[in-house]
Amino acid sequence: MLGRLLLSLLLCSLQILAECPISHGTCNYKDFFITFNQNKASRRAEGAIYFLYDVNSVEGFNLRRDVYIRLAVFLKALRKKAGFEKAQLVLPPFPRLYHWKSDHIMQDSVLWRQFFDIPSMRNYTAVLDFDEFLREIGVGQKERFSLDHVYQLQNFEDMFVNGVFTDKFEEKPCVKENHYRRPFLNNQLISHKVFSCLKFQGSASLLEKFLKKKLKRNKSWPWTMLFLNSEIILHDFWGNDEFWRARRSMRFSKTLVDIASEYRLLNFNSTDETDLVQRPDDWRLEKPYRGAKGGNYLCAHIRRADFVLGRERTTPSLKSIANQITAKVKDLKISKVFISSDCNGFEFQNLKSYLGRMRIYRFRPESFQQKAQIMDGGIAIIDQIICSHAKHFIGTYESTFTYRIYEEREILGFPKDATFNTFCKNDDLSNCEKNSVWPIVF
């Protein structure tokens, strides 16, 4: 046995010496170990595939979370296929988004771990934050590098053929006018070896056919690819148990959870234990449950800003909202209301005046330092956590922010009638358009 081990070590050393660069006629010990490490990294990289993606810059934070689920579900299935066992999904840094209005704090190229628990997400499938990806491919934070392939996803001009929507894709060179002009992932250091336009129509699993063709031609490792405008890719499974597994894995960062928990305790005497919510340390231990009671307060998500003008037909006035809150609070026999809204200070004061003697709450960072730490995106998530634990929730029609709160409350185990509620245009609830109900599936 010892003889075989010594023979293996000798053969390994001879192989490395054969590849070792010669300095002054000899291979010194530094060259030897550099070559050894390079060979080790090369062996580790063989078969490694890094799947990067981005979303149209105008899209908001909550749609980006939904696009992640589409691709996470896809990647989990893809890793079971031959040749893709080492594929990993690289999380794109968040650019400064439209709703992140605080220009006095740094909010550019924000990593996902600022907002989410990455180890929890890895319990679903193989994901890397962007700086982890750079380390894996051996690139420094300030170092230029090239991706093997960049694909600009585009819609087909005619999405229906004879009135039928069919899955299809077509790769072709990009013409100048539709060539991507912004820095990839908002990063000036990233370039590409090959750039193509990919007309794409269908769900994420359609990408597997495309990637299998590319895999046969690939000759170098690791293989890096970036798909731009990935919001074009549709869900393979929406609302089924696989969708919900990916969604349940997206727990928020401990920093944000702790701040929200402290706020709930201080203002509403609300804890996970007293609220009877389901929250095991590992999301994989969650089970079907409808026994959550929540803190003794109502949460209202009130979308204003562009909704007031762009969705006037379904967006209620502040007076109408106040009347609907007043009626529900009276029915529930509670006196505290938490407001999550993008309304300005003037609108908020008007709303408070309409709500009379009710005790109204709105989260605000306790200091500039805390705001710089959690950023605008963190403030939004803290709002969502607080709303997710309320006894009763009312949201805004067709708001992705409201949808994400619905999902959180489903995971925590609230009755559906305490969650899937929508503010009506009219306070008499006539001609009211409501959001769909999509219960959790295990």
C-alpha cells in the first residue's frame, strides 16, 4: 500500500515538473507549487458552468426576485442533466433602482447578501453572490475580465402564429441599433468574447435545448455566460410546490430580520412565538400550517407615486383608503395600524388626519448610520417583514410589493382571509377589482 502511494506521488511530481516553467535551467520550488496550484484549479474548473443573468434596468426590486425564482427552479433541474452537474447561478448585483431615492447613500452594485440569506438560498440550488463568482474564477474586484458568451434576449416580433403562442428561440448576430450599450451588470470591467442576440419565447426549460447545443461546442473551462433581459424568460412552474420551495428558501438577511423583530416587539409586543407563526431555522422543515395569529395590528400597503396617475382606474384616494382601514379596524377591534407606502410626507400626514385617533406607525431608520447600512432596499424589506406578521393585511391592486407580502404570510401560516385583501377604488367596496389568491403548496 505504501509503495503504491509513493509511486503515485512520484508520478504526480514528474507530471508537474514536466509542465513547470524553467528558470536558469531548473524548476525552483516556487515554480513547482505555482504549477501545482494552477493544475489543481484547472481540474476544479473542468465542467464548471457559471450562468449569469440580468434584468431590464427599469424593472423594480420585487420583479427581480421573481425572475430569480424562474432561473433558480430551472438551474436546479438543469444540474441533474449530463454536462451541467457543476452549473451555478450567479446573482446579479442590484443597480440603483428607481424606487431607491436616497442619493446621499451608496446604493450601486449592491450584493444579494445585503438583503437575503445566501446560505438559505443554497439549500435550494447552487447560487453565488457576484464577489464569490469573481473569487471562483480568480478575478480581482478591480480586474478586467471577459465572459465567454453574452446573449441579448429579445421578444419575437410576432409572438402568435395563427393565434397560437409556441415556445421557440433563434440566435443571430445583433444589428447595431439593438446592441446592448450599458456596461454589463453595471460593471465597466466586464467585456465579452462573443455577443449574440437571442430571440426567445417560452419558459426557462427551453433554455436547456439551447444550452445543450452550446455545450457540445464548448472547448474551454470554466464556461461563463450572461443572459440579458432575463425577464423575458417565463416560469416553468408557477405556484406549484417547486416554485414554493425556491420562494421559501429566499429568507431575508439576519440584519434586516433583527431590526424588524425589534420594531415589532417595541411597538406591537409582537414576536414569532406570540404571533404563532411558522418559522423553523431551516425552511426545509416548514409544513402545511394555518394557525398564525399575528401581532395585534393591521398592516396597509398603500402604493402611490406612479400608480396614482398610471392606474387611476383602480387606485383609491387617501380618503377612501382611510375609510376602508377604519371599517376593518373596527371589525377586528384593534387600534394600531402600520403603514407601508411610497407616499410622500404630505400624503402621509393627510392619511393620518383621515384616520383620526388611531395609532399610526411607519418604519424609519433610527439614524443616518442605520439607513446607510440597510439602504432603501432594506427599508422596503423591513416593511414587508412587519406587514407579514400583522393580524390582518390589506394590499394594493397589481402591486408586486403586495404580492411578495402575500407570499411571506402564506409561508408563515396565516389564514387566507387575513392575507389576500385588496384596497378597492371605492370605499363602499363597489366594482372592486381584487388580486388573485394563490395559496402555498407543499
